[in-house]
Amino acid sequence: MNRLGLWISSLLVALMVLSSCLFVVDQRQFGVVYALGQIKEVVTEPGLHIKLPPPLQNVNYIDKRLLTLDSPDTEPMLTAEKQRVVIDWYVRWRITDPQAYIRNVGIDEKSGANQLNRVVRNAFQEEINKRTVKELLSLKRDALMTDVKREVLEIVTGGAKPWGVDVVDVRITRADYVDTITESVYRRMEAERKRVANELRSTGAAEGEKIRADADRQREVTIANAYREAQKIKGQGDAQAARIYAEGFGRDPQFAQFYRSLEAYKTTFSKKSDVMVLDPASSEFFKTMRGGTSAAAAPARK
């Protein structure tokens, strides 16, 4: 029984030792094998690999994928006109030589990002000092990013201690004035827009008055022309009516006198409440009425 337990214990120990000698490298990582604190081997191929058990050998992993570094601060930079601007940028980079990276930069990606941030910011400051704000916001921005990338590559790949990294791309995502200048620019833009708006309102009001005055003039001219034509037509009608009346009344003057008197009575007594205080016997107005049936019958006899 003791011998069986010994065999089982020995087997478990052997399995533990064997498992400590095996490690798996992911396709997205480098496997760095350390022997007593020194880099023994860098495994670049993914899969299952063998090493000595700890503490003789240990394994650390470094990301081999394309990494992104965003600008962590918003400190202003000075342009060629001494204008304070704030830029946001990002860098795409990757680790290409793990041994050089570990010896000269650090054992993880964060160490490289911190040092790369300092180098990129200094390169941006140097290039922005050579350019104006107009160039920074125009198509010349591409030349600026190219120059920054070139300077960064010279630092990380040149010299006696290369970093073992590759900078793939450097981009500016935003370029703007600092908050105090931006607020001042916005105020000037707002004042300019208000000035233009007031100018357009004044021009529109003047044009409106001009159009209204022209419309009033045309209205008065149209009304005057229409009144003139109406009076002309009315005069022609009155003349024709007078002629017709004259011709008709000329045939029978007595009937004409009688008809005119009736029209006068109709006009005078248009309402039931109309009252006239006159002496019918002495008034010429009631001459026809005093004539009785003789005056009214004369037209009938004719």
C-alpha cells in the first residue's frame, strides 16, 4: 500500500515538473524565455514549446499586434506666429525586436508607450514651431505628420540603442486654439455674423420700402386711370341719357314735366318719416299735384 502511494506521488510530481516545462505562445504574442534573469530565447512562432522548469527558466509575453498610442495631455504648443494651439494625435506602432525592446525600453507595452509619447510630443512641438496656424489647418498638415513620423523613426531606430519598435503611422485628429483664444475667436465670429445680419436686415428693409412705395404709386396710377375711364364712360352715358330724354321729352313736353315732377316727389319722399311743411296752394313744387287728373290724363289721351 505504501509502495502504491509512493508511485502516485512520484507520478504527480513528474506531471507538475512536466507542466512547468511546457508553455503556449499565442499568435498575437512573443514568448520571451528568461534564464536566471537573462534573455535566453525569443519565441515568435505560436504553439506549444518546451523550457526548463522554474526557477531555471521563466517566460514573459509581449504583444506583437499593431498598437495605438493616443495623446494623453492637452498642453498647448506654440506656432511660428507664437499662437497657442492644442492638438490631438495618435500613433500606430508595434514591437518588432523583443530583445532590443526589453533591453532598451522596458518589459511591457506601457513602458514603450510612455517613452514614445515623450518622443512624439517633442517632434510635434519642433515641427509646429516651424509652421503657421494656416499651414497647420491646410493640406500642409500631411507634410507635418510625415516629418514628425520621420523624426520619431530616427530616434527609435537609430543610435546605439534602437528600441526594437516600428512606427507605422502618425496622425493629427484635432487642431484648435486654446480655450481662451477659442472663446475670443467665437465672440469675433458672432459679432461679425451679427453685423452681416443687421446689414442684410437694413438692406431688406430699404428694398421693402422701395417695393411698397412703387406698389402704392402703381395703385394710385391704376385708381386714377380707372376713375378717369369711369368718369369718361359715365359722362358718355349721361350724355346719351340726356339725348334720349331730350328726344323723348321733346315729343310731349307736358308728359316730360309730369315725369320730372314724379321723380322729384320720389326723391323727396323716399322714407315714410320724411315731412315737408309747405303751402301747396302757393308752392310750385306741388303744381303737378294741384293740376289734378287733367295733368295726369294728358299723356293718356295722347
